[in-house]
Amino acid sequence: MKVKIRKKTNELFALKPAGSKRKTYNMIKESDNVHIEAISSIGFDNIEYISKGLYGSVYRGTWDEHDGVEHAIKVMPANGDGKKEAKIYRTISDARKDNKSIAKHFPRVDMARYDKERNLILIVMEILESDANTRTVIQDIFGQGEVGRFRPELSLDDMDVQKNIGKRANLMITDEKTKEMVLDKMLYFVPNRKEEVKSSMMTLNFRGVKRLPRMYKAIKRNYKAIKRNYKTGSKMFDLIDVLRDDLLLPDKGGKFLGAEAFNFVIRFIYECMKAWEKDFEEDFGVLFKEIEPAIEDFINIYRQWTPIGIVPKGSSFLQGAPPETQGAGYPGVKSILKAIKELEDITGLEARDMHDHNILVRPQTKEIVIVDVGMFEQGSPTRFQRGQPPKYEREVTALEEIFPHAGQPTGTQRVQNPEKERAGHVERSCHQGLQNVISNEDCNRMIEEELKAVLDRGHKRKNYTK
């Protein structure tokens, strides 16, 4: 039966939307020797192909003419996407200089160059790696295949999502703040004595259920109590089977990473049964039907509430865990969230497309690094755009020297004049009502000039009508 379900779901997810066409991207073939020539032209040797993405290819090589150290080189076509991504990398690299959090979780960029001869953009950055030992942690923290699939009746394995996210689910119900938020969502469907059920659940400690023998001592007793009242055909126990498939996957050491979360759900059902017996004489089958949506909610929560969202300011299921939870209790996540927030505060860049395939590890320190930032978008205006330029935005980087206006390969070079640009920003800020960036005297003077211009136009219009 399970094989049939899996086959059907694979066929379902393989279907394309009606009227859709296959989208083509300007992808670069790894066999293209033009890349090797371009990389060699800036002093690299021992060049090896690593991988490719939607917009470019990644290589590694030794920078003999600079420091003799191995670097990663991203090669992209010099089109709109390439220019945008180069500018984002340059902006983040500049922001790293004075911010330890950003420097820790975003890559160091050593050069961003436009190759006019080959019409390519080359971004040279620090070498990063995909470490097998930290892969499970990255898959827990960042979502991918499990996010956006609201199919609680199917296990992740049935949907061909090969991830063990048991630790993520465990931490949600062992962190007090996240546990309370999860309970509040589930209690919405409980028919009676909600506060009593919540109080019992909040006082219970679900930590420490790791190995199979200990797990069954804690769970089997409650599970049997429920199953005695189980009626054939109840959807409740189909959902429990999904929970078992998702959460009771052993790791290399034989530990069940999701045992605490599984125990949490079983205990929740048991507490609902005790509350039901106090007020109603009906069979538990009625209760099970009432709280089925609560179990479905829990399945969707541990799949969708990634400690770090794919798009933190995007649609609901891409946002990840609620911001109030500070990463749903996952250790080390606060540091990454801090880096993302400070990057937005300084540069205005909003994080996007942060799934587990875009995350690598710094070899020496094993720090998690968000390496692919090409989909980041400019959101709120920076201090520079409001008339208060931070130091890094006044600096002229290698990219700006080669790319006037950060990305136009043709035309005359723009002469950098910080004083003149500052004056322009101040003038725009005044017209936008941002009086705090300039003196009151200058602002009043400009307002008077605006009023005078308006009155003059009105006077001319009046004379014309006469």
C-alpha cells in the first residue's frame, strides 16, 4: 500500500501546471573553456570545476599572482542577473568589514571583476565546503523539500523528501516559548477543558527520550491506552503512522532524533482523552475526529517552522518559525538571525532563497555561511539613501571602478564625488520631510523656495486666464 501511495505522489509532484512551459536560464556549461581562460587571465592556476546553478558556474583555483591560496570563483554572464548578483556580493563584502556577525555568516569576497572581452562577471571569494558532519544540522535549520507541501496524510518519505528533521521537532517542544505557541495552535481544536490540557502539557518535561528501550517505557503505556479505544478506520491513527515515519528515524548512533516530539503528541492525545471523560459519555471516536486537525497542524508546524525561513519576509509558509521564538529553540540559530537582521539594517538587503542547498561551511571554524545571495532583494532604504551615508557605502570598491553605476559595462567612467553626492542626498531627504539629516535653517530655506515656486506658478496661471 505504501509503495502505491509513494508512486502516486511521485506522479502527482511530477505534473506541470496547465499551460506552463519549461523555463530556460542562461546557464553556463562546465565544458566551456572560456571560463577557464577568464579565470586564468586574473592569475589563477590549478582550476577545477565544482558545480553550476541557475545563473553561473563555480570553480576553485590557486591565486598564484595574489596570495598563492585556494579560492572559489563564481562565473556568470554579464547580463542583468549577473550585474545584480555582483553588486549584492560587493555590498555584503563591504558590510562585513565592521560587523562580526555578518563576517561570520556571509562569505568574504576578494574581487568582483567584469571581463569585457568575454562578457563575463567573475566573483572571487573564500573557499567553503559541504561538510557531511554538519549537513544534518543545516537541513534542520534551513528548509527545502518539506516546506510548502501541506500533505499531513503523507510522510516525508512518501513525498520523496529524504530528510531527518526529528531534532528540529524535538527542540520545538523542549523550548518553552515555542512549545506554548505550538500548544496554543493545537488547543484551538480541543472541545473542552483547554486550559487544563495546556497546564498539564506545559508542566511535563519531554527531554531525554532518545533510545528505543527508554522511548517505549515513556510512550507505549499512553499509546496502548489510546489504541484500546481505537476504532477501525479512524484517521487519527493514520496521522500517528505519519508521525512515526517522520520522527522515529534512527541516526548513525541508533538514537531516535524525534522521540520527544512523538511522545509530545501521544501525551497530548492522552490528556485530551482524560478531559473528554470528565464531561462527555460519547465514544472517543467523536473526540478523535475533533482533534484530527490539531495533529495535522503539528505535522505542518514541524515541517514549515524552519528555524530560519527560506524567505523571512515572504509568504507565511516560507517565513519559517515565528520571530518571537528566536529560531524555535535551535542552538546557534540566534547568531545567524542576528547576521541577517544586521545585514538588512545596514544595507537594506532582504534575505531570500535561503534553503539548505545554498548553505556551506567554513572549513577551519565550521561556521555556517549563507553563500548564495543572488536572490536577495533591496527592501527598506539604507541610511545612505536617507541622507546619512555609512562608511562602507562611501568607499569605491574594485567593482565600482570597473563597473560605473555598479554594473554598466559601457559608457564613460563616473567620477566619484562624495561631497556632491552627499549634497544631492541631503536635498532629496529634505523634500521627503526628513529634517533630522540637515539643519533646520537649510530645510526652512528649501521649503520657502518650494512655496515661492508654487505661488509663482499660480500667479502665472492666473494672469494667463485673464
